[in-house]
Amino acid sequence: MAMRRERTDAKGFKLQKCMVCNCTDKFNFYVPDPVWREVVPREYQKKVVCLPCFDELARKKTFDYADSIDVLYFAGRQASFKFQAVSAQSV
């Protein structure tokens, strides 16, 4: 049985480079401003930080952000996807 999916207009998503690791960032995510300021060093706070670098910065500060991301977008070259968090936990 095919499931209907809600379409998300992801045409506006552009691949960006992470300013920490300089890799192409394919995931767009949002965390509340207080979480961002706590995790990301001042020199990167107004720049693109990829999810893997954000995760590593949070790990180094032992900051649990697991409940802070509700939606994650993947921007590929041919298609884009919106992922909704169902559950999250720190490891």
C-alpha cells in the first residue's frame, strides 16, 4: 500500500559549506537560539555549521540537545526530504 506524503517545497534549499569543517552541508536543521549560543563558539555563531560539527561541539561541552531538533531537512542534488523527529535520545 502506497502512503501519501506531505509535499514540502524545498526548492529554496541550497547546499552550503560548513565553516567549521569546510564540507558541503546537506542537512538543514534548527535549534533554539539559546541552544545554538551554548554549543557553537562565538566565531561561528553567525555562520553555517553542519549537523556533524554541531553534534561534536555539543559532545565536547557535554550538552544534551537531543530534544532540540524537531525537523531535519536533507538537501540532495536531485531531491530534498523533510524528516520529522518521532523520538530522540542522547547516546
